Amino acid sequence: MGFKIKDLKKSVKNTLSTAGQNAFDSARSRIKNALNIDGLVNTDEFLQSSAVREFPFGIYSDGVAIGFTAIRTTPSGFFEPSSQREITTIYLPVPPAFVRSTQASYGAQELGPISQSLGNQLGNFLGGGDVDLQEVQSAVGSQVKKNLIRAGASLTGINVFGQLQQTSGIALNPNESVLFEKISFRTYQFTYKFMPRNKKESEMLHNIIKVFEITMLPDVSAEGAGFLTVPDHYKLSFTPDIESFMPSFLPCVLTDMSVTYNENKSIFHQDGSPNEVSLSLTFQETELLTRSEASRKYGINTSQFTPQ
């Protein structure tokens, strides 16, 4: 009867005492919980850790902090609805001089006499009034004259517009109007300079940095190497003690992250951790803020407003 490898494995396993196996499992568990060494802890276990991730310790209980909750999107296959779940939350101090900027873009565009005339007549028509065709005809003639003058200036290279003003005292009307174009996606930047005071704080800060880096990266999809899963997005919120006076956030993505170690002087603690860590995070909202959404967040019911 030949010797089999599986028999050897079974024999070795049987020789391990229960106490020895328990000691091994306990040691491995302590290593995992204390160090979170890559290879001993998989990504899901690391991100779903029940340990409170805050720096400095106690910042959440102090009531003046901002929470960064990572939300993972799990695909269900092509053209199938995906699912989302919160995987971890990090609490950091509220940066000084925190700025929220909302920008609306407007541009000047030339409408021309015809556009303006048609706009006026359309308003009259929808309001039940009469359409003044003579006004439209006059606007068409004015537009034709402007186009001819511009064509002449372009073909001859002569400053026809200047000559027109010199001889007749008439200038072209640009017929410009300021028109709304878009609302920009809001961005937020958080800049921190941390100086861990002990090994525990160094480990927590190191884990926080790993969480931010892991969650902002995509992964290879289960559909194959030709596809990627999208990075995690974030829900940002202030702690309850201050949230009523601070701005609210729409869903965000982490677009930029930079970490600087020992910016001023190269000093390391005995355990090898850096003395100083600077962290910069840039988040961008993934939805546009509308009037109704802003009003809802402020507790204002715009449907009750009556134009005066």
C-alpha cells in the first residue's frame, strides 16, 4: 500500500494538541487585531473592523468632528441593479477656516434682433395676444444689414465698423444677454497635520490612511479583466453637536489624496512610525445641488412660496 500525502497531513494534524492549536489561533488573532498586516487580514475584514477609527482618540465623543463614511457598490451583473452598503466610518477634526463654495456659471451670448423679436412675439402669442409680423420683418431686415456689414469687414480687411461710426455715428448693437449655463459640482478639501503621541495613535493613523487609499481605488470586476468595479463613494457628515449650523453634503467621491511623512524633519519613533504625517483629501460631490434640494436640507418648503 503506497504512502499518500493526505495521510501525512492527517497524521500531523492529529498530533497537534488542542491546547497548541488554541494557542496558535490566539496568537494569530492578536497579530491580526494589533498590526493588520497585509496578507493576514483580507480587505473586507480590514474595512469592516468594529474598532472605532478616529484621530485623535475621543474626537467623536467631543462632538466636534466630521465623519467620512465609505459606501461600497457591489455589482450584480450586466444591466442588473447594484447594491450598496456602508463599510466603515472615519472621524477626523473639522479643519479651521472650513469653506463651502457654490458656483453658478453664466455666459454672455448674442441673441440678435431676430431672436429677440421672435421671443417677444412668442410671449405675446402664448399670453393670448396678437403677433406683430411687421416687427418680425423689421428685425429680419436689421439682421441682414448686420450680416452684410460683418461679411464686408471680413472679406476686405477694412475696419468697416469704425468707418460706420465715423461717418454716420451708428454702432452695431451686440444684442447680448447673460444666460445661465450650469451649476458646478462642489468640491471640498481637508488638510491635516498629525503628530501621533504614542504607538496606538500611530497605528490608528496608519490604518486610516490605508482605508482612504483602498476605498478610492477600483478593482478588477468579476466579469473579467476587461472590466473594473467603481471605487467606493463617501457620505460626509458632521457630528450631531454641530451639524445644525454646518453645511450638509451630497454624495462624494475621493478624487485626490496626498500623504507627506516628516515634512519638517526626518524623525521616527522607536517602533518605526513617523513623527509627523500630513494628510490632504479632496472630495467632489457627484450630484448637482438644486434649489429644491437646498431648501429641503434647510427645512424650507418652497411649494408654499407665492411669487409677488
